Amino acid sequence: MQESKLLVANWKMNPLSVKDAEEIFEHVANGMEGLASPRIVICPPFPFLASLSRAKERHPLIDLGAQDSFWEDQGPYTGEVSPAMLASLNCSHVILGHSERRRHLGETSAMVRKKIISALKARLTPVVCAENPSQLEETMGGMSKEETDRCIVVFEPSWAISTNEGAREASVEEIKRAAESFRKIVANAPMLYGGSIAAENIAEIVMGAGLRGALVGKASLNAEEFVSMARAIA
Ligand code: PGA
């Protein structure tokens, strides 16, 4: 049986109110009614998780994720959020190692690696981002198959992220090449691509490169467009 596709929404730190967040979530959930694939994972900023966790109870087929989590379970770590806290808010996924965190917060591959291990302990599915094979090797190289099989891996070069100057989506050939190298590090993890994905290019990229799905930033805030993207790869 073909495994269902995956579409992950990374809402980033866009200026939304709780009401906006609830509306986008409801719109997406209603638009997905009756569609078994793709599986949708919505990753809002932390403050919206409590409210969306209640919305998720009405829409169990939509998964909820966070945009980061810390590597310790508890303790004096001001500002950090543990994987267990996320799990208690109905989160099943967490984005880790996004290039924006690596760049603006100095997150290293060693830190991301610790976060992956701790998220797995809390039974979350890490959605691990890497810009290239050597960064994925630093982040996940040498992990056990049991660990890597429980992760989702995203090829997301920062030059492809829509909000970066001169951004363009990676070509199918570039994605295929990266995916082939990624496979040597994480043999079975579902593979996604992220960077300037929109309704017009998603099918060509996901199907063309033989991927499980995509990680979508900016375009995921437009509920209608996001549902069109989902339908394009259903
Ligand atoms: P984008 O962002 O879809 O706006 O390019 C993707 C991401 O950074 O996750």
C-alpha cells in the first residue's frame, strides 16, 4: 500500500492572533474533510498550541506540531519548552534544526542532535531540517536505525526559503541528488523538501523528486492555498 503523503505547515513567527490561528486551522481542517492523504501537520508558534490543541480534538486527522523543543526534560532553562510539555498539548511532531534557528540563534548540529534524541524519548516525531548532506551527517550520522526510522527529514536549503533574498525553489534534479545522499544517512525516514513551495509547484516537486511531501512556510498561512497544495499531492 502506498504510504500517505505529508504536508507540514511552518507558521514561523508571523503576526497572528489566537483567533487568526484558530480560523486558519479550522479552514484547513474543513478543507481536508474526506481526504485521507496527505497527512497534515500544523506547526504554530508556542502560544497558540493550547488553543489549537482543543481545535484538534474536533479534527483528529490534523496533526499538531511545534517549531522547536529543548533537549532537557525539565529544569532551570528560562524560555525553553520540553518535548513532554508539547506532547501534553496534543503535539505529535516538532520541527528541529530549521536553518533560521541555526542562523539567528546559533543552533549547532550537536544541539539539534540532542533535541532529536529528547523529542524521541517523549514519543514526538522530529521533523529534522538540513540544508545539505554534510549538515545532516553532523546532525543524525551514526544514530541507530530505530531512531532515524522515527524521524521525518527535510531537505531545505536556506537559499530556497521564500523570504530570503533572491530565493528560488530547488530544481527536481537538485532535490533528487540531495535526497540520494540523505538516504545514506537516514535510510527509511520519510523525505520532504522545503523552500518556496506553492500551489503551482508542489506536485511537480513532490511527485517529480519521489518525495513523501513538503514543508511549507509562507504559503501555509493562506488556508485556501494550503488546501490546494494538499489536494495537488493527495
Ligand atoms: P517557505 O519557507 O515555504 O516560505 O520558503 C519554508 C520553511 O522555511 O520552512
